Amino acid sequence: MKKITVLSGGMGGARFLQGLLHGIANGTVPGLDADAHVTVIANTADDIWVHGMKVCPDLDTVMYTLGDGIDTDRGWGRRAETWHVKEELAAYGVEPTWFGLGDRDIATHLVRTQMLDAGYPLSQVTAALCDRWNPGVTLLPMTDDRVETHVAIADEESPSGRRVVHFQEYWVRLRAAVPAEMVVVVGLDESSPGPGVIDAITDADLVVLPPSNPVVSVGTILGVPRVREALQSTPAPVVGLSPIVGGTHVRGMAEQMLTSIGVEVSAAGVARHYGSRTAGGVLDGWLIDSRDHDAVEEIRAAGIACDAVPLMMTDHDATAAMAAAAVALARNAR
């Protein structure tokens, strides 16, 4: 297999990609050529405008992680960051104070915003930013159009009993600590796939859905018109890795998001949510964690090839082993 396409969110997808590239470089992912090329279709529905700057959290997390600039302790933002601009803005009382941008990180957002203002589409801006970071993959925004995820939460003071906040406010300010009643992705239905997105799926030898959030990361990519259809028609096997381990997410807020759309929070529940390609879904194969082994037969009965393997991304070697298991499952699934 020479061409691998990965549909990625932020931290989970970026860490999986690190392990995948590590495995390719070291020859520990049997079935992938030594010169295999990885294309990443990244979620952009988490994007937000802050202080007049366009911030693309998932694109930047993938770019910084693979370009060796990420703060590994936080899992987002730049390493060796300082926060002088954030502190000065707070001293002026400029909102939002809950969304912190580091000084190094701000440089990326300024360059992006200036290029967008000059008329360049997000895909070209992303390619230009990657010229500096050399992430070792082709990084594609899912769309050049403006798409933003919002979350409805309960609010007793509102006449409707609820209010809608931007996804970043739900995640960063509220820390996903209140129930999500509904997810609303503004602009998704009217968006178009970014340049190269459909070809990356239909021309691939393997498509992977990493352990990213199935609702607000992979789910929004699947919601871009024509993307789901491309996954259903591609000759490549499509294999996913469960973000749910032992009945809950490892990190993030997949549990809250799945609950908001009525999907069972389990490895099998997410597999059924994506669905088998033989029944109009998007999966040929689904990897679940060893501790969820009892769900293997249930998932196979739904028309999806399934194996149970360790899915904790404790280091690059462990993650490369996950990638190897995904390739092995893909070769058997079709």
C-alpha cells in the first residue's frame, strides 16, 4: 500500500499519525511500502475567530505535532510558549479571556489571517504554513468554506431553556462539564470538499478513521457533501479505530457528544454509528481495545470486520502497532 488517507481531528488523530509515520519509517507496519505517502483530511469545524484572527485548532495540532513543535504536556499549542499577549489583553479587559493564545501560536494565526484577507483559500494557506513545519504528510482542510460547530446547553435564564455556545466555549471554558443537548454544525450542508479531498479518498490504497471524536471531528468531515459518498465508493478498504475504550473516551469529550446524538457510548455503539459499507455506512473494518473483546462478534454481525487489540497510544511503538493492526484488518476486510 502506497497511499494512505486519514480523516483526523486534533490530539487523537495527531498522535495516531505520529505512530503511523514512525511505523512506516521503521518498517514496523507490514503491508505499507517504505515510501508510502500519507494524506490527512483534517476537521475544520472547530475553527474559531479570536481577536480578529482565524484559529484552526485541529489543523494546527496536526501540523505542530508532526512538525515537532507541539507542547506534548498540553497536547495542543506550541512548545516553550509564553503568554504575554494573552496577559495584556486580559489586563485591558478584552474578551474572550478564556481562550488562551500563546505568543508563538499567535504568529501562525496572524499569517493565516493575513493570507485569508489577501484572498488565498484555507487550503493554500495551510500548504504555505506546512512549508515551514514539514509535517511529512499532505495536510488538507476538509473544506475551504467557513463551518463552525456549536453546542446547545441548558440555560434556565433563557426563554427557550437552552442557549447555544461555540464548540470551543463548550470545550475550553465550560470544560464539557455540562450536558450537551444538541450539536449544530453551521454551514456544513452548504460547504464543498476542499481541493484534493475527494481524490485523496477515492485514489487511496487505505482509508483510516483514527481514534478521533466520531461526532465533532470525524463526524463533521463525513458531513461535508460528497465525502461520505466518496468513502462508500472508494475501492480502498476503510478501517477505523475505536475512540471508546472500556465504555468511555480516553481523552476529550466523545462521551458527551455521542450522548447528545443518542449513540451508545461503547466501541460497538460507535461502530454501528459509522455503519458497514455493505449497508450504506462507511466501515469495512473496526479495531476495538482488548478490554472490549466481548463486542467483537456483535460488530462482526453488523457486517464490519473486527479485531480486538491494545489501543492505548502510550508511545510511538505502541501506536505503530495499532497502525499495523489496522493495515492487517484492512487486508482481510475486503
